[in-house]
Amino acid sequence: MVKRDILSVLDMRNDLERIVDLGLQFKRSRYSEIPSMKNRVLGMIFEKPSTRTRISLETAMVQMGGHAIYLNPNDMQMGRGETIEDTARVLSGFLDAISYRAFSHQNVARLARYAKVPVINALDDEEHPLQIVADLMTIKEHFGYLRGLNFTYVGDGNNMANSLLLGMAITGVNITVATPKGYEPGEFYVKKATEISHETGSRVSITNDPVSAVKDADVVYTDVWVSMGQEKEREEKEAKFREFQVNEKLVSNARRDFIFMHCLPAHRGLEVTDGVADSINSVIFQQAENRLHSAKAVLYTLIGF
């Protein structure tokens, strides 16, 4: 069997919706038909703090009969100068898969290049593919379908924006990204998503106007304005992003039955108000729960029997 890595949403281009459907299936049969991952072991390297990603991966492995090992680089020789290449070779002899939350996408790619077992990007500075599976699960769970829906992301053109562009384009969802000038998503991701949208019949739009972006949206999504590692930019960003807060006035332009999404953690009062986060339109905790079932779907796809 050829090793498969998921470093980008693009690595699921051919079967993304199948993985989403598998996650929904696992959720429906949570306490009955549990896929077997007996004796499978996942190693999880985390350079950044995590709540949802770490707990969902660990719980997914345990519920499927496998094991998960948390690996802090400061507790490994990797934190004392051992190369990523050597770390990949060593861990490949112990583990069935490796998830890696890193500051640098290049380091995730280096680990995958030298690992003999599947590597999963658990978030880096470029993408967050695991989150996208859970997001698409949540949208399909709510509406019953994906293709043709209108999805709007408001906020920073960060790793989430990059991955959302790819995920929505692949599944035929129309996506609009609204950011302040100078904070647009990566050029590669915009270009690639646009290219894919021509094949799937969806639309990709980038704007600096949050009001027009939210008009007639089925889904309104936001993320923190200051990502991990960007703390020095906090004051500058908070000043520039004020008009991009997802509040009651902004979402009044969306469809009445829109859903609000956030990958969490939320900085309430900044990128989103309590009135939106706690409204009947909000599905943020359903979205968070789906991280568990989407993790199962990804892990089973890569290392299941």
C-alpha cells in the first residue's frame, strides 16, 4: 500500500466529500459500529498549544481501539537539535502515523518526505486540513448538501482562509473571503481555488467589503485576528480589523437561516460578538464536536484496516 500524507486540503482533492461522509457515518454510529484500529499507534508532535486537535485525535484513536502518544518537541531530542529528517526515520519505526502541529509548513513537508508512515498536518502557518473536514461535515449535516451553497469568510487571510478556499472549491461551494486590504489569503490558494472552481462550478471571490461579502450567505465564518506566533501584531491588527467584526448588524445581511461558524478558540468581543456566537444560528460547538468524527474519518482513511 502506497503511503498517503495529508499535508494540504489538496491531498484530499479526489475524495474529500467521501471522507466528510465517512465522518458523518462514524458520528451516527458513535456507540455501535466502531471501526477497528486495534494496535495502531498515532504519534502527535505539537509545537503549538491545542485543545480541539489534540483531544479529538487522541479520543478518535482510543474509541477506535488504537493508541495516541503526545510528543512535545521540548521532551524529544528534536528539541535538542536532532534533525526533522532523523526524527521522521526514527518515529517511522515505532508508529503507524504521525500528526504534526508546526509553526512552519516546510517542516511538516520535511517530516513527511522522510517518514515511512502517513503524516497529517495538524495545523501550520499555511493550512489546517483537519479543520476543513469537520467544517464541511457541519455544513452538510445542517443543510443536507454542499454544492451551490454560499459561504462567506470574514477576517484574516490566514491558514484557515487558505484551507477554506480549497475545501469549498473542491466540494462545489461558492466562497467569498472578506479581509482588510493587505490581509488577503495567499496568492497560491486563491489561484488554485479559482482553478478548481472552474471544474466544480463554484465561485471564488476576494473582497475588502465585509457587508457585500455577507449578503445572502448561507454560512458566515470567522477566525481569530491574531494567530499563534503573531502576538506582536495584536494592536495593529485589532485596529485594522474593527470593521470586520462578525456582529448582529453584519450578519443581518446574510440569509435568515444562515449558520455561524468559528474554528475556535474565539476571542469574544473582537472577531465575533456574544450575540452572534451564542445565537440560534451558531453551530460552533456542533462544529467543534465534529472534530472528533472527522479525525476518525481521516485516520481510518490513512491507516485503517
